[in-house]
Amino acid sequence: MEKFDRLTFSTVFQEFISFYLKEYGEKKAKEIADKVNGSNKCNKLLIEANRLQIRLGSDDLMTSVLSNIGFSFAKAETVCFATVLLFFRWQQEIGVPLGIADEDYLNTIFFRILDKSNKFKTHINSNQNFFEKFYSLLEKKLDEFDEKEEFSNNDDCEPRSRLIIPGIGIDGIKINETTYSDVLKKYGKGYDIINHNNFSYEINYSSLGISCYYKHEDPMKRIFFITLKREFEAYTEAGIVFDWNRDLSVGQIETLYGTNDRFLSSMGSDQAYLSYSGIMFYVDKDDIQIKSKADIYVNSIAIF
């Protein structure tokens, strides 16, 4: 849909995942993700697309999903969710590595999938169905976008959302390359230095929501670890958006990155984290014992 062109694919994708989890729950979402990832027909489609180095259309994706008996008689929103997840896999495994996953294409296919799925729904009353509710949610996102547009267009302002590259860095800060002095040149004054048991030092820009760490033993003071708070407003190619406009749950993370039941924690810390390749997600340790994954929210992200 053209009116949603101003929203990035990462934004609409995560909003869709969040909305589905809210409507149908983490268990249902994981069942669908497992079916898509374990489907021979879906995997065959991706293998062939990779071999030919081609983009996929909405019909290709939906036909592949519907060819699985588990989706043949499923609700329209179930088929849609499965198709979007398959498309996300194409983006991550083929489109991005080959450089053929531009924003216009990603958004076009995403909304075609939604529109075609919506046509399968029976509209029997005036109440909004699943898809209409989601479009209303995106309308609100557009209103928020318009409110911030004047700020975002100010040439004196920093970009309001930055790409996290797991294992690499963010905003020009690169793991094992960028140094202490580079960080100070980029972000200026207004930081605190925190000594972590003489093992590492933290350059903490609390107002910006970013901390960069270098080891005590490194004479070059190269950054080896970065932590981000919501204030920094960042996102990943995997579809994670981390800011104050929405909550990021462990359930959403596992939908995008895979199930990880092993929460880790340092002795004496009130934080626990899930670790994936080059990226960690921190949560309050107490929440693990009393809340479901859909209700455990991330409070910081680390890049390493």
C-alpha cells in the first residue's frame, strides 16, 4: 500500500509479528514458525530461489505455504503469518546476501500478502477483522511518523533509528576497530567512565542510551562490547525495532531468531540475557520466574 511507504519494512514486519502474538499468542506463533521452517516445500522454494538468485512474488510464497496440508484449511491470518515468515526467511537468507532486497520490493510483497489474505476473510459484520485492525494500527504509526517528521528533517539532528549489525557494530562504531578516542569524537562530552573490576571500562552516554566498552589491558582502547537502551532507537535487519514506541518481548525475539531457553546471568546481577550470534538481549532476572516469554520485555541490547 502506497500510503504506508514511509514506514520501513523492519517496522511493518515487527508490528505485524507483535500484533499476531497479541491476537493469537506465542504458542500459536511458534507452531506456525516450526511448520514453515520444517516444510520441505517451503525449503525447496528457498533453495531454488537461491540457485536462480531471484526474488519471489506473493503468489510464489503463498502457493508454497498452502501446498502444506497443515495450512490448506487454516484461517486466512494463519496462512498470512506463515507466508510473511517465509518471506522473511527469503529476505534474510537470500535477498540481503545477494543485495536484491530493497525497501520498495519488501514492502510491496509484504502488503500484497496481507491484501490477498484479507480477501479470503468473510466480512459478515461491521466489526474490524484481523487485517483491518492491523491496518488501523499502521495508520497510528503513520500519525506518529508525521508528528516526528519536522524533527527528522532537521539537518542538525542525528538519524532517529540506527541499524544494529550483530557481531559488527552500530552507527559507525565497530567491534574491535573503533577506539575510545573515536567514540568521544563521534558523541562528544556528556559521558561517564565506569570501571568494571579493572577488567573493562565503560564509556556511558546515559542520555543517548549507548555504552561502549574497552578492556583495561588494551593499550589501543578498542571497543569490544556495546550496549544500547531504548533511547538510542535502533533496529536490526531481522526485524527487531528497539525504541520507546513499542515493547520488545522475548517471544518476539524467539520468533525472529529461534527458540533459546537458556537465560544466562552474571553472579550478583539482577539482569539475565539471551545470547545469539553477535547480539544479546537483556531482561530483568526476576521476570523469568513469574512471566511468560510474551510478557518478558527487553530492557537493553548488546553487540559483541
